[in-house]
Amino acid sequence: MAAPRRLDQTDGRLVENIVHFSRALRKAGVKVGPAQVESAVRAVEAAGFSQREDFYYILRATLINRAVDLQVYHQVFALFWRDPEFLQHLIHMLSPTLRKDDAPPPPKAADRRAAEALADRPDIPQPPGKRQEIQVDMTLSFSANEQLRAMDFEQMSTEEIAQATRAVHALRLPLPPLTTRRMAPSAHTGRPDMHMTLRGSLRRGGEIRRIARKAPRKRPPDLVALCDISGSMSVYSRMMMHFLHSLATTSEGNWGHIHAFTFGTRLSNVTRALHRKDPDEALKAVGQTAEDWQGGTRIGEALERFNKDWSRRVLGRGAVVLLISDGLERGDVALLETQAERLALSCKRLIWLNPLLRFDGFAAKAGGVRALLPRVDSFHACHSLDSLADIGKALSGPGERDRVLRATG
């Protein structure tokens, strides 16, 4: 058997292009290190390839080690290695004034980030000759701000995610205060306070000039967030962490104590990390505390651990619970039903935020979704800035829960 041939300049600068391709993946958000790039070059050198599909899987096997990055890899590969069909679709998507047929399907996840990652790729020599220049009118029919607010987080480019992150920190979640059983002095409303009335009359020789009144004291409610950080929730969970950080660090006093927990394959308390003032430091600390980020999903086991270890500590004052998850359970559905029922009975309101609700044809077919839906007070989307701004309605209405229940019978 002949020894494998080493890649050199006769291979059309293939090694250099593999390096540039790895840089494009890194800019698109994929974690690719120098060792992986070297492995990719050695794998191509050892295995060789005769078809585009072979080259695709050789690079994927050496450069990708997380399932969540497969979508980005596919789109970057298609752009970098010159897929004519994909480029034609991209031109069709970006040039609305040239469209003469029906609107194309919406872009897949990571399309925007893949195209942006290739923006500063080294120029490839073009064949000699005149290039036809096409001028396209790219005037928008609506403002970029409105477009950003309605855009799905999964479809945003890197720059748009940064803009959305800054916008999330400006969002607030107002909620009426809770009425407690403790009483506080009141100027005009409430019932008479005979003790304070008689005590005041002693200063005037027993003469009563004004009847003191008292009313129930009000306080802001507590908030407890349980956030799914599995691979399918990666983009949305990071954005929700920014949203919870803005609520935890604001001084407006809409909420009392704010507690945050993450779960994937296990439950992690990230409350202390989330209360750091700087958002970058807070998110970094959250990532260090929650070691199961972008892993599997065990919702039932996580709720069981929360109910046993934390519910009595953080739910004792009528707290509102935000359950942030797509409901795609990988564990025991019966356990999930039992623990979700216990959680619903322990808190004042259980609000489910699910990014899958962005689809018009969403139906409760998955076992985890069917187990959770009857036990929550409201069910809302959390896939865009507009959906996050509308979460306040979840505290005063049924949300989408009734619609989904009617659709599933």
C-alpha cells in the first residue's frame, strides 16, 4: 500500500483554505482550536477525497465536537466551498427587488452568522475579464429597529445578537405588588386602628382628634427562574440570562428576591453569579457554575431536585416561577408530571416560556409538552425582543395555554 501523499502547493493551496475555513467557523461562533485545524489537515492528507461529500465529512469529524454547531458548520461550508445553489438562494434572499417568483422559504438557523463570518475572507483570484456590476435598491420598507425586535434570536447575526443583548438589558417586567397580612399605617384608607388612636389621645389628655387607620402592607413579589440550558435552547437561554440579569440588577423595585437556576442534565443555582453588576462577568460566572451547558435535557429530574432542595427556601413568600424550556424531555415523562404538579402547588403562579411557540403550527405532541401544559398558569413565547416585552401579559392573562389546549383536545 502506497504511503499517503503530503499536501503541498500543488494541491491548489488546500491547506491554506482549510485554515481560512477554520477561521470562518471560529468567527461564526464555533469553538475551533489550532489542534483541530492540524488534525483536519492531517485527516485530509491521510484519507484523501474524491467527492465533495467525503471532504465535507472529513472536516466535520475533525473540526466539530458539539452537536449544536452542526447547523453553523453546514452553512459555512456551503458558502466557503462555493455551493452554487446556496449562493443563488442567498442572492435571492438578500435582493428583494430582483424577485419575480414566490417568496423563498425563511432562512435556516445560523444562515446569517455563517454569511457574516465569511465577510472578511481573503479574496480569491477571479478570472480575467469585465465583471458585471448590478446595482440593487436596498431601501427598507420599515425601520431596522422594528425588524430587530421581531426577529428570531436564532436567525440573528453576531452584530444583531449584540444589539439585542443591549436592548434586553433595557427591558423591565412590571408586576403589581402583593398584599400581605401585615398591617401598616394608612392616611385615608383602611380600617380604624384603635390602638394607635388611643395612644395618640393620651398626649392630649384623652381627647381624640383623628382616628388612625391601617391597611395591609404591600411588597414586591419574589421571582424564581428555572432556565433550560440544553443544546436546543442554547441561543434562547443565553438571551434569557441577560434578561434575568437586568431584572436582578435594576433598582426600580418591581421584584423582591430574584433566584435563578439552570438545568440540563443537573440543577445548578446561579443566583449569586447572576447578581454581579457587570453583565459580562455575570454571564461568565453563570457558565462556570453551570457545567452542563449545551448538554442533554432532564426536566423531570431537575424539577425533582428543585422541589426537594430549594422550593421551601425560595417559594415560601408567594413567588412567581418562570419555567424557560422547550419541553423536549429526554427522561421519565411520568416523573415530570408529578414534579410539575408539585411545583405548581408550591408557587403563586407558574409561567412557561417556550421558544417553540413562535411556530404557527405548534401543537402539544411531545410527551414533555403534554405533561407540563395542563399544570402551568400561562404559556408564552420567548424567541424575540417583542415576545420578551410581552411577558408582562403572562402575569394577568392565560397567554397561549388555552389555545394550545383546545388544539390538542
